[in-house]
Amino acid sequence: DGGITQSPKYLFRKEGQNVTLSCEQNLNHDAMYWYRQDPGQGLRLIYYSQIVNDFQKGDIAEGYSVSREKKESFPLTVTSAQKNPTAFYLCASKGPLNNSPLHFGNGTRLTVT
Amino acid sequence: AQSVTQPDIHITVSEGASLELRCNYSYGATPYLFWYVQSPGQGLQLLLKYFSGDTLVQGIKGFEAEFKRSQSSFNLRKPSVHWSDAAEYFCAVEKKSSGDKLTFGTGTRLAVRP
């Protein structure tokens, strides 16, 4: 079945460490997205990529980095510069039409202590 | 700036009762409109979407939504709620010229009383 796989589901890190969250899709979608979800704040866009080897900052990109070396993969690195990294992170992809909906993975809950 | 408002943070309804979740947006023109549902610890699943045409759209799981241009609203409805509908619901909008960026509301958490 086609879909988006995020791993791991739960991730624990010490403050000051960088951590990379994985996102893989087999939907053959060009566009991929990373969102952060915090209680009461909905989803906020971190980074997005509309094509391989290209990506743009979203609304809250500071302290994060991404790469898009392959169409299927869009890993997110949470760096030590991110002041409040504990959150639920959601990866999504989008089909080719302008009005295609987002397809979401099941998320990674990151806890930094 | 564009925005999406879901004024109800929490709603509790009895099983079998009707449901309406509110969503208002502020844009210069009619955007693409979506409703998503999220179960705890999971990703978001698309319920329905509106692009143009008939202002009443049908979605999965018995949900429907009505676009009202005059009120800049896209409220989600269900005639009879089931216990399995307990989840968080997000309204989202995409400006037609935005280059694929969605803006989400802050969500409404639905609880269902037996």
C-alpha cells in the first residue's frame, strides 16, 4: 500500500544534541512537508520541498534543517539551536494537482530533556 | 495576513446527537478548503474538501461541510455522531495562488458521551 512512513514513533534526546527524524513516501509525490504540532496551536509549517534538491522555509524554520536528495525521502534535523524542540512532528506529501490534499504520516513524538 | 479560525477548542456531544464544527477564514478570495481528522497519536486524515461548484460537499464517515462565501465559513456537520468520531478536527485552507501551502486552524477536540 502507498503511504508515508515516519520513524521512529517516539524519540528521546538530551538537550544540546541534534536529532534527525525520518520521513519516507512511496506515493511518487513531488511535494513534501514538515509540520510541528503543539497543543492548542494546530499545525505549523517548518519546511517544505516541491521538488528534489530544492526546499523552502516555512513559518517556523529556525533551529531546523532538511534535505531532499531523493524524491522518496525528506528527513528533518532538529538542531540544538531549536529552543523548544519537544513536540509532535508530522510529515506530509502532496500530489501533483494544485488542489490535491495532503497525505500525512503517523508522526514522531520528540521529547528533549 | 491569511488566517483560519476554529472558535471552539473543545466540544462534547452525546452519541446520536448532531454535530457542527465551525471554521472561518480570512482571505481575499475563495481558497481551497479542507477538513481533516486526527486520532490521538496519529497523523491527519482527509475528511472532505471544497474547490468550487456545489457548496455542500460530502465526505467520508458521514460528514459533510457547507461553504458559505458571505460568511467566509466552511462548517463541518454530521447528523448523528458515533463514539468513534471522538478525535480532533482541523480546518485548513489553501490560497489558490499560494504555491501549495496550507494554513491550519488550531483544531477542535470532540468528545462523545455514551
